[in-house]
Amino acid sequence: MLGTGLAAPASAARNGPGPQARVPAGVTAGVAVFDRGTGAFTERINADTRFRAASVMKLLIALDLLWDRGPDTLPDADRVRLTAMLRSSDDSAASHYWSTRGGAAIVNRMVSRLALTGTAPPPSTHPGYWGYTATTAADTVRIYRHVLDAAPAAVRDFVMGNLRQATRCASDGYDQYSGIASAFERPWAVKQGWSGFGSGGCTADTPVTASASTASAASAASTASAASAGELDLVSEALHSTGTVGGDDRAIVAVLTLHPDGTPYGTAYSRLTELTGSLDVPGARRPAGTWVGTWGSGVRVRTGPTTGSSVVTTLPAGVDVLVGCQKRGQTVSVPPYTNDWWAYLPQYGGYMTNIYVATPDNRIPGVPDCP
């Protein structure tokens, strides 16, 4: 069986010791990795370059609301909104606070409070688009350092607790486990961002949603439009992975990326994960297995190697996956292909038919059989 886009085999840069930062061709990246154990950066690549923040902006929205109050003092409606915004990247919650708390004033307040040097409100051409707030990898590290080391314990525990429980499926239907969540084993906490992509389709779980929806076209966190405003690129597809990795939140990781306009989500997902996995991240554990490409749209991961098994998730089209082992199961036919081998994906906790794995044979070379 011949697939499309055959992936390169796993390498030391992804799975082995001593990784070296590797930015995939065509990707513009801003990277900062901070080791809280030593108080030093282990990676800085264009760390002060501005990117549109997309949903990473939700960190500042949450901190602004919690600046002078604890989460336990909030009305129930606000706790629901914040939980949905942090765990499932709910856009309606972010739009609610953007419209009720002064819009760009939120950004200006947090820039002053956290001494952010590269963060700025959306350009004057897009004043209501909170996802077009500019930020940098270095500023993202500053935000996490504030949460972990300076914020009141109740705020720290609320924010980080929700990021540790980030749902695979965001409220808008995108799989938000690219980057950190795919490249490293738990423990991790993540706040991701994406902008400009055409479709979602994730069905892994039920996202947390805000009970009151006030979304408006002005949010536009997931829709790039128009042209770039000054130095801020509003056209290229953006995909970001930020958060912490390792016990006691050992490393703070910020990986901001831009991809050529028209890049499919699965392709950007794989490139972001490849880059993130190549970084020197203290305390990180990389999962064992072999990375392979996939093809097809709407490919399901199931609890067992049969089409009757429950659906765990639906893969982003064309995404690379980590295969731990493979086994024979139900024969699947997608003319002209027929295959009874299934790949076990440890990062998803389920199986996909090898029909959609981009390898020349029914079995994936070099991957062991499952017990």
C-alpha cells in the first residue's frame, strides 16, 4: 500500500538523548526554553520576534481578570468561562472578557504589570481581534514565570491546574495536542494557539465550554485575514505550543511558529511537534516509538483494532503519528487497498488501521508486534 508524504524515520533529534534544535523547512519560529532548575535558558531562537498570539492571548486575559482577586471569589459564571477558556481554548469566553474589560486595555495593563517587552495590542486595522495581539517567545516565558513564581498560590494553582487538564479537542474542533503534548510524556501543562486554518474535526472528548456565549466576529482568533500590519504577519498560518514540561514544572517552553499561507493543519501540527521534540527541554521524557506519516481525512483512532471499537479521536488530516507497536485485527478495505494490520498510537491510547499509514507495505517496517 502506497501512501502520500512518506515521513522520515525517527531520529535522535526526536527520540534520543542530546537533541539539537531543528526548525523544519518553510517554518518561521520563535523559541524560548527556560530551565527553572538553573534559572537559565537552554534554547533561544528568534525569541524576541513578534508573532500574533492567537489563543496564547488567553493567558493574559485570565491573569488580568485574576489580578486583584482569587479564583474562589469569582462568580460561578466566570469560573466556568475561565475553565473553558484555559482547558478547551473557548473563544466565546475570551470574546466576553475582551468586550467587557476594555479590549486593548487588557494588553496594556498586563504589559505594564509583567514588564513585557514585545507584547502589544492588535494593530489599529484590527482593533477587536484579540488573537492578533502581538507577543514573543521571550514574553511568553515571562508570563509563565509570573504565574509560577510570583502570582498568589490560588491563582497559580487555578491557571496551571486547568492547563494540565487541557482537552485534546478544543471547543472549536481542533486537536490542540501538537507540540509539547505530542513530543513529551506527561507531566506537562499547555496553552496552545492556532490561527488561519480551515477546519477542525477533532472528536476525542467533550470540550469544556462556557455556559454563556458572547462570541463575535471580532474575536477571529482562528481566522487570519487581510494583509500583515506592519511587522506583524496576519497572513501566514500560525500554530503555537506553550507551557511547562517535567516534574514541578521544571521547564517553561514557548514555541511560536508561522507556516506558508495554505499549509494544512496536519502538516503544521507535525512540523511544530518535530521542532518542539528537537529542543533541549530539561526534565522532559520523550515517548518511545517510530514516527510515521499518515494520509486521508477523518481517520479515526479506536480503542481496539476493529472498526466496531469505540472512537478515541479523529486525526488531523496528514499528521505524523508515533507508533509504538502493531498487530493484526479486522481486515479493512479502502479500494484499491486491503489491510488487516493496525498501528497502536501510545500518544492517543488507541489503534488506527495501517491502510492510512504512509508506508509501502501492510506492516510498518521496524515497528514491533504488539503483545
